[in-house]
Amino acid sequence: MFGTGSIHLGENTLVGAHCTLLVGYAPDDPDVPARGLVIGDRCVIGAGSILTAHSCIEIGDDVWFGRDVFVSDASHGYQDPETPIGLQLGAHQPVRVGAGTWVGHGAIILPGASIGRNVVVGAGSVVRGEIPDHAVVAGVPAKVVRRLEPGLGWVGSRTDDVRPAWTTAEVAAMMAGSQDSERSQVQASAPTQSS
């Protein structure tokens, strides 16, 4: 771990074993940003994950990473074929992971990724670009395979794949109705006592 003065961990956040958190290119990098790596409250960073920031990585509250997730806001350039690639610095693009998001095992989040709120990133996915709120993404590169549409519910990538989304109150009402219905059926089938 280096750049610790630029790493900000929220309250009740857990960083698993063997994680690497870096800000800057070297321990004494003079160009380290003040808030290069910001991890919100109640987050879990899975064991073996690597987060390497050179400009800005922001992770919202209640985000959970599986094991071995890789996040970087920088890449290497390849302008000069005679210079080792490791010595050619590329562009820095901020990375943002929205609150309530789950990132699966072994996912890779590339520079410039902006992941919305309450998103599921499938295991092994490679994320770049913008991901909307309430989406499920998977693949290399990651694509939206399901998303929550107000008034419709969960919509899949196929046009015939629509599932209703119920509110907590609707689920409770359905459960109560189901229990009332079961009670009525039991009472109706119970033998009557004759006097």
C-alpha cells in the first residue's frame, strides 16, 4: 500500500486479506492527488482485490466486491515502440462505482468506467464506459443483460423477457393474501362436528 494519505476509507468498511490499495506511481510520488482513492461507508473489498488510482477512483456507500477484483483509472501508452511500455504513461480517466453495487469475483473495471447505483457486475466481467443504475452487466466487454425499468419491472436483453418488479408493500400484501387464502382452504376442508 502506498499513497496512504490519499486513501479514504469510510466507516464500517472491510478490506479483505492480500488487497492492494495504491495511489500514485511510487511511494514518494509528488503528484499524488489529495483524494485519489475514496471508498464509502459499509463497503466490502474482497480478498486479493487491487485498486490502483492515479487521478481518482470513487466507490460509493454499501458497495461489495468479490475476491480478486481489479480497478484502475490509468493505462499505459504505446506511442514509442522502442520505449518499454511500462515507462510510457497513458491517460488517466476517473472511475466511479455507484452506491449499493455488487462487483463479482475477478471482475475488471477499466479507466473511465462509470457504474451506476445498485448494479450487479457479473464475475469475470470487464467493465468500461457508462453503466446505468439498476442494471445487471456481464461479459467481456460487459454488456447490460437486465435492467430495472420503472413501471415495467426487470427487462432482459430479449424483447420478450420482462418480469414484474414488486415493491416491498406489494410482496407483503401478496404474502398476506396467500396466507389468508391457505387459511380459508384449510377451514373449508376441515371436518365439521355434529352435535
